[in-house]
Amino acid sequence: MKMKKGIWKGLITGRTAVMLIAVLTLASALGWVFSEIIPKDINFHEDIYRAKWGNFTFNLVNYLGLHDPFHSFWYRGVLAFFTLSLLLCIITGWKVLIVHSFSFSPPSFLRKGAGKAPAMEISWSKLARSGIEKKDILGYYEKAFGREIEIDTTQISEGYSKVAAYLKGKRYRVKSRETDEGVLFSALRGRWHYPGNMLFHIAILVITIGGMIGSFQGKKEIMYARKGDVLTLYDSPLSIRVDRFNIIQTREGEIRSYITELSFLNSSGDSIQSEKVEVNNPGRYGRYDIYQSTYYVDEEEFAWARITYRVGENGRAESIVIKPGQKIALPSTDWTIEVKGYSPDFRKGKKGYYTGSNRMFNPALRIEIAGSYGHKSGWLFLKYPSFNFISDLPAKFSVDYIEPVYYTGLQISSNPGTRLVILGITMAAVGLLFLFCSSYRLLKGKVGKEGLFIIIARESGGKISKREISGMKKDLNIILRDIVVANAGKER
Amino acid sequence: MIDGVLDISLFWMAFWVYLISFLVFVVFFAVRSRLPGRIAVILFFAALVLHTIGIIARWRFFGHIPLATMFEYSLVLSWIIALSFVLLLFRFDFMISGVVISPVVIIIMVIASFLPKEGSKQLMPALQSYWFYIHITLAALAEGAFLVAAGASVYYLFRSTKTNSDSGDRESVEGLIIKSIRIGYPLFTIGALFAGSLWAWKAWGSFWSWDPKETGALVVWLFYTLILHQQSRGRWEGRTLAIVSIVGFLIILVSFLGNLFLGGLHAYV
């Protein structure tokens, strides 16, 4: 029983929280390093890495999950401990929150010199001395070394009222209690600091839980489709049809945006909802979010191309539109033209030509002309027509336009933790606002026969500085001096 | 065309004036006479003006806030640090810390000088979002605040080694370190982590991808969370606070430069 209580207490201490944050920081930093230096594909090429590292190192790396450290048992373990500690701190933190922010009351007694809390003191007799000029020698020495200054209860009340008014001007809420010794008071500022703190901690917990749900229950898949293609959604009878895919480019050829227009289809193939999806603007149906993730062009096929040719030096330029697999007779010649090859990104290597990427960086068509000159073929380049070459043919050919076949890359996600994460982020933002825009200050003080005494009973969100305390003391000196000076006048 | 070159020329001019200002700060530090200190501050201010005009010129030329590349981010970050220092000079007698803050600005500008300087009038599709402004601006402000804390920490450590140093001065510098961290922390949390996560969710369909930059930001956040927790427990004050604040700066530096050689989703330059 004692041990259980000890473990419980150990888990909720500030020291444990700090230790867990430190361990989590260290674990994240290690994960950061490992994820960069250890290849992620060790399980796909096990033989290669075993040969390279040896069995022991490979097994160790694999066991510790260093190739994917943030999903390893040790990182998840640290995260689980952190979450547990956070949960316990929240459960036990309510008491602190209510005591410090809501059940605020004046003290029943106050002792000078108790504890290490910063304090300030203003005595009536010191005030009296500072209120009398030295040239009034008799009065000065009388107050300094002679009779104690006498302050009655009316003056104590007046003193308290002035102190309270000053503190209220500094955005403190003040509560007081009258006793035989004088007026005891508490002053509180920044009461939303602790609720903000609590809200922020709850929010971190909510985000962590939301993230964990997403990690275990969420699903995402990238699917590629051309215009008219239908994709089946996972775990659902629904499907989506790509109605249109459009790439918007600037005059300089830079991509401004890419947009997919799609329809959600029910099991009978009827459209139930249409969405326009682009980067930063996903579509949604039920639990599915559809993101415009990427796009590419078909490396094998194009939609159509426009080719211009001119027979002889002075012949007229003619244009034709050609599609893959088509054989077209060229007007005013006895030739036919056919596209025999296509590359969106033509490159030449040691072993011949190849396609460098699935983007339209250097589109080219390989055409074949058949007719009286036999079968002649060559490459036509869209961006570099000076490299066009078809040998032994008294004609020039160029390609003016190639319409590629675009594939839109759609990411289909379902994440049941999304709402929790968004809720957590909102709560955390509000919590941070309260937490960092207000500094908690609880002052406890007494205005009595000796003077004013204030201690800084609790502070959070930035320490009260010596400068702040001395400034406050200076202000209160000026405020309270009037009472003593008036008293001195009465005595004379 | 002139506009496109103008900003780079202004940044170079600002760099040289910052450098001269740093040298004068060193002289001020050595002789402790007010005159070189004032000259250094005036030079620093002049460099800041050039730096500001350079940023405005680039903004005007490309038509968007210059935060789209690492080069632009570095320039804005160094500008925030320089501006914070000038603003702090109005509040604190903080002239001597110019000897620490000006080289921080210069180092970041040197890093920027090695980065590709080309910009584009057309932001890539992923960056065309209001989150771009919120996420990157707040992250830059937060990192600027943390770097100011680190600069003040170096100053604090230097002062604390002097046996006759004024405790009131040290207290105000310690206050500045704490305040800078307390300003930077919520900005970093909201700007770098939350706004970044929400933007990632909108653009990539996932709040968190364990991308090197994201992980770096998490480590930075956890480290400053640790500092604030220790602060609330009355620990890590004075020299310790100054040392951990400098360690925080080093972590930021690794995270800041991380995507240049680590790649990932944030490698957009």
C-alpha cells in the first residue's frame, strides 16, 4: 500500500515531469539522428545490410527499430510514460488550480520573516522621519529617538484603503479582513494564469491522444488516375471518378496550381457529390479526405500532337494533328506519318536514349515517314527544334505541341484522430494566451500599528524582480507618508 | 531587372555595415568609452535600415513576403534579431551586448550568402496558402526571440565572470533572457508547431510526418519546455539559465540548417 502510494506520488511530482520531458527531448534528438543515418529500407534489403554491418549490428538495429525510431518500442514507451505523467498531473493539478485561482481569501495571520518569500516593509516611524525636514530639529529628533508614533484604527483603515486602491490600479484584486492587529489582506493578479496552464496541459494530452489514434487507426493511400478513371475507396462501397485534371501554368511555364475535379460515386455508380481538389484545398466526403498530392505524365503515351512539315526549301508549311497508333497520309506527298516513340523527358545516355522523369521537361516524339524514300525515322523535340533530325528526306518536320496524358495523384486519407488534434490545438492556443499573457502574483500583507508589510506569497510566469519590488515600495512610501505627516501635524 | 539585383546589393551593403559596426562594438568593449559604443549603435542602425529596404525591395519585386526560400528566411531571421536588439536598446542600457548580437546577425547573413539567391514571382502550389504567412512569420519571430535570449546569455556569462559586476545589471539581463524565452515559446508553439501541423494537414493530409525539420522543431520545443518547467520550479537560474539558453540556440541552429543537408518535406530550396 505504502509502495503504491510512493509510486503514485513519484509520478506526479514536478521532478518526474521534468525528468520525462528531458528523456523525451533526448529520445527525440536520438531519433532525429538515427532516422538520418540509418537507411529506412533495411528490411527490404536484409541480405545487403547483414553483409555490410554483420549479423550482430543488423539484429541490434532491427530490434531497436533504429531505421524507424519514432515508431520503435522505446520511443513509444517514453511517449506513453510522458502521457501517463501528464494525465496524472492534470488529475491532481485541479486542486492547485482551484486553490490558487478561485478560492482566494485574505490570510488569518501573517508573520514577518517567515520563509524565503520576497517581502517588503514600510514602518510608520521611518515614514515619519522621512516626512520631517531636518531643519525642524526638535520635531526630527523627537520622531527619531523620542516617542513612538501612534497610529489609530481610523488611520490604519485609511492606510489600507490607499494600499488597496494602489494595488487595484495595478490590476490586483484585493480582499481584506480586519483583526485586532490591523487589516490583513491578499491581493491577486493574473488569476487566469493557472487555468491557462491547465488548459494547455490538457490540450497537449488531447493532441497526443488524437495523434496516437491517427497513428493506429488512420489510413492513407496515394492513387493515380487519368481523366475518366474510377478509383475504389478503401473500406467502402464508394468510389471516385476523375472528371477533369487541369494544370495551370504561368507564361514563364511555372506551375501555379493543379486541380482535380472529381465525383463521389455510390455503389450503383451514380454521382453523389462533386469536389474540386487542389493543393492546400482538400475535398471531403464522410470520413474521407481527398488531397491533391502530386501529378505526373504518362511516360508511354500522349493524347495528341500537332506536327508541322514543309517539303523542299520553298514549300508551304502544313500542320497535322496525330494521335498514338494513327497512320496519316501527308497531303501533297505520297508519304505517311506515324509516331513510333514518345518521351516526356528525353535524355541521352551511354546506352542510348531514355526517359529522365515523368514530367514534361524535354518532350520529344519519334516519327516514322514511309513512302517513296523508304522508311525514315527520327526524333522531333518540342523545346529544341534545332536538334530535329530525319535523314535523307527533302522535308523539314517539327512538333508544335504535345498534349500529354496526365495522371493526377490523389491522397485519400481517413484519420479518426483529426478532430481531437484540432480541438487540442485550439485549446492549447487559448491556454497559451492565458498562460503567457498573464503573470500570476499573490501578495499577502498587513497594515497594522507598526506599518505595512507585504510578502510575495506565490508567483508564476516570470519572477517578480527586485526592481519591481523596490518600485512598489517607493510608490507606497509616497502614498502612506501623507497619513504620518497628517498624524504628526495633529500631535503638534 | 534592376529591382531583382537591388535587394542583393542592399543585403551586401547591410552586411558590410554590420561588420564594421561589430568591429566598433569590439573597440567599445575593449575601451569602455561611450563614444565608440554610440558610433557602433549608429552603424548598426544604418545597417538595419539597409537590411529593411533590401527586404522591402525583394518583397516588392517578387510580389510575396520574402520567406519562400532558406535564403529569404535567413535574411528575415537576421533582420528580426537586429530589430529586436535596436528595440531593446530603448529599454535597457544594453549597448555592450552588441558585441554578441551583431556577430549572430553577421553569421546568419554569411550562411544566407552561401544559399541559392534566386527567387520566383510564382510561389510553388504548396506555399500558396495563408498558413505560409502565419507559420513562417511566427516561426521566424520565435527563433529571433530565442536568439536574443542566447545573445543576452553570452553577455550575462561574461558579466558574471567579472567580480565587480553590478548585480542589478545581471538581474535585468537575466530578466531579458527569461522574457525573450517567454515571448519566443508561445510564438514557436503556435507558429512553428501548431500552424505548421495545420498547414501540413491541409496540404499533405497529415499533421505530422517526422520530417527532419519537424523533428528538429519538436526537439527545440521540448528543450524550451524543459527550461520553462525548471524555471517554474525555481531551478535553472542565473548562469545555468544562460548556459541552457545558449544550448537552445545551438539546437535551433541545427534544426534551422537541417533541411539543407537532411532533405525531407521542408527541403524547398
